[in-house]
Amino acid sequence: MKNIWFLVLVTFNFSSAQITFTESSQQLGVSASCNFTYLGNGISFYDYDNDGWDDISIASANGDPIYFFKNINGNFVLHNINVVTDNLNAKQINWVDIDNDGDNDLFITSDNSGNKLYENLGNMIMNDITNTSGMLLDQFPYYGASWGDYNNDGYLDVFISVRDSFIPNILYKNNGDKTFTLVNSEAGLLSTGFMSFCSAFLDYDNDGDQDIYVSNDKYAYRNLMYKNNGDGTFSEVAIEANTAISIDAMTVTVADVNQDGWLDIYVTNDLENSVLFINNEDGTFSDMAQSYDVTFNSVGWGAVFLDADNDANLDLYVSSGSNGSGSNLLSSAFYENNNDGTFSLNNAAVPNDFANSYGNAIGDLNNDGYPEIAVNNINHSNIFLWKNNTSDINNWLKVELEGTESNRQGIGSFIEISIDGEKQYRYTHLGEGYLSQNSGTEFFGVGQNTVIDYVKVKWLSGIEDVLFNVPVNQTISIVESSTLSVLEYKNLPKVFFNNPINEVVNIKSSVKILSYKIFDVLGKIMLTNHVNNENANINIDSFETGVYFCNLKLENDLTTVIKLVKK
């Protein structure tokens, strides 16, 4: 049977649900001791073996192993990967395809033992190529590593933050042959130390290339913004961009908070106000943390934006170095987006979130389209794995990319979706937040809408791919330069229907509807009938409130299933 795309014949429709997470690390098989590490460790919530399930990799304290937990159908098992860490004090773990061969290589930063680079030989057999990689072997205080393609040659380069007042940060150019060249001087990076924690590649001015923003510890060291000049060099423009803040800056967390197509930046602080830079669309930013009510005012470390209830608004989770004991400081913060330019603190969403926490990352542990949060702690019995138990009244879409002209992982791409003119944007990163790495798939919540008018990807190469009339509640893979043309999509049959439903669902199709069957979530048949018409009006007033599925059989041997939400 063939499947078809379908359309929604309703206004843009979103519903809020009570956001609820449950700490489920032990229950789901994750057990990793969190001993003391100065300034914490990071965490990766990334599908490292490309089997479609987000795995967890945990940077650990000096003398402890790095923990790799493989996700098997929503539960985790400790995975023995041949990586020798000995007394390495791991800070950040990056799964990155350095050679565009389709598997994930491994990069580890350390503040006491130098960095490590492992090539994946296939089937997760790792080969240490640190000594032949061209990277420095010095044992500098390395912290964050952010990957991007600054020269747009199709290979991922890396910016490494060095927390030192004399040693500068490092930019390595990927030579495409599993070696790297230090290019600080030729790229125009500043040559002094800045006590840097982490950075992010981003396109803050929407000119198609990747800039770099850097967070620096201590008030003596302002944050940096490196503007990409498009010729392999950068200019440091933080003062001009109004982002040259001098605070105890920790994370660099990037997202389009207000959904205007321009990237914003959240920077955590120690005790005083954290900063939310909203992009002014003219090369400058304004700190809007107070008006958005996300100042945090605790010991801020990692932060991540996520749409926890899939209502099409990005919420914000912030980790704290305070465990909430003996003080009034927040031990974490879950800020729920009010969809009016403000957030509300909703720590009931993450009950008993009490630990000294640093890196955090999002992934989807059970592939239900609702994001989970993994958090690395210190001086604690385990990490936190916050399972998302929010009621699934809203729909979603997940998007994964494969570059061909651009880098294989599609890093540095803008993804845009639209429903009835309402748009959302995601930008793909590798090495996000404080020492961490999010899922390789991008999450979009779409409320109760059941189709997305289009999904557009703008790759670093400048190529744009567009998918039209995309059904929700699925993960789609987009390969660069592989989408169908607009004409091909316009020629596909269309199905229109209302959602949610009070009494009658009105279905209209561009081809004849031969019959339908409606099932409840347990698979029980609730209604069935023959139609033989382009229109079907189905009374479901007697149904209980909830979610149902309607299987439509269409002419020309076509079928599709639509999701119905009964009020």
C-alpha cells in the first residue's frame, strides 16, 4: 500500500498540558557514580551507534571511567567501548563524524590529561588517533569543544575553550584526512587567555556562515563574539554586537526563543542575573532576561531549551551548582514558556531536583517525540535522567539531517517549519550548552495540528531542501539535495479535516474516500463504514475524550491514518 501526505483544514491550534518529569535513571538502567569534579562534567544524549535510539555518554571524575550507556528500546545498558581513559578527568564528550564516513568518532576534552580523539573504525571499534591528529598534546585546562564548519569546506572544525588567563582558545581546521591544523593566527583569533568555559558556533547575522560566541569565567574577562568574514577569518565584534558582558559566564545556549528566524543566546551566571540575548536582527542583541523572567539568580551552569509539552513554545531548563541545601538558592529551574514573551518558574515539573548539577542535554529515550533531560551531577549517587511524562495531547515532528555537499551531520543548518504561516526554527549544533551534546535529531512541537505545511532546510552549502505537507508524529530524515520538487508534492492527493473535534469530524479529500475505520489507542475498532465519496462526515459525539486513529482507504490503492483528538 502507498501512503500519502495530508493537510489540516483548521486554524493554527495548540494546547498546553501539565508538564511532568520523573527522575528515572535507576529504573531505566543508568547507574553512574558522580564523584567530585572541580567545575563539573558534561553529558551527551546522542545516538552514538546510529541505531535510532539516543544513547547517554557521561564525562566523569578523575580516576573514574567514562560511562557509555546504550539505549535498547528505551532502556539502557552499560556499553563497554574500547576507550582508555585511565586518570583522565573528562570534561566534554563529543560524538562527531570527522571524516564524513557516516559513523561517529569520539572527541574528549580534559583539564588535566590533554584531549583525546578516537576514530570509529566501524561497529563502534575505536582507534586512538590523538598522536597523529595534528592536535597539541599539551595538558592545558581544556573545557568545552564546539564543532562547526567555519570555512564551509564540508568538514567539521573545532573550537576548544581553554580556562586559563594566559593560554588562548584554540581553533582547529579539519584537513579532511583525519588531521587538524591549528589556525588561530590565520583565522584572526585573539592571542590572549580568557578563562573560557565553552562556545557555540552560530549564524547570528543570518549571512550563511558560522560565527562563534564564547563564554568566559570571571568579571575580568568579557565574552567574545567572533564574526565570520566569509574568507576564512574572523573579526571579534562583541562590543559592537552588545554581547561583551563581563560576568561569571558559564553556558552558551543558543536557540530562536521568540521564533523570528534569528538566533538568541542564553548565558548563565553565578548568583547574579543570567543573561538572555535576544537578537535585534541588525547585528546586535539586547539582554531581555528580566522581561522574560529567566534571570535564575543562582549558581548557574548548564542550560537547554526544549519544548517539553510540544505546544510549539520553547521552555528552558537550567542546572545549578547549588543542591538547594541550607540556602534559598535554586537547585535548578524549569521555566515554562507562557507564549507571551515571558516564562514562569515551574519547578513542580522536576520534583526533588536537588543536586550539584553542571552539564545537561536533551534526547528522546523512548522515541515518543517528547524530549527528556539528562543531567550530570557531582558528589551524588547518580546522574539525573528526567523522563518526560507529560500527557501526549500534542503532536510533534523530529528531523534528522544528512549532508552531502555540507558536513555529513548537517551541523550549521537552519530548519524551518510552517503551519498556516506560523513558523518555528531550529539550528543544528554539535557541542552545546555547558560541556554537553544534545540529540542529533531536532524536535518540533506542533500542538494538535496534524500536518506541517512545509519543512525547509537551509544547509551551510547554501542548498535549500523543502518537504511539503508533512504528517506529524514521525522522525523524518532529510538528505541534502534529495527532496522532491514542489510540482511533485502538489500532485499528491490531499486530505483535509478538523481537529480537535466536539461532535463531528469533517473529512474532505481530493480523491474518493472508499471507507474508514476508527480505532482507539488500544486498537479497538470504534466505527467503520463505506463512503465512496470525496467527503465524509463522521459523528463521534458518543466517544470519550481522548485520542483516536482513523484509517482511510482511498481510491488508487492509497491509504493513510489520521489522528483525531476528541474534546
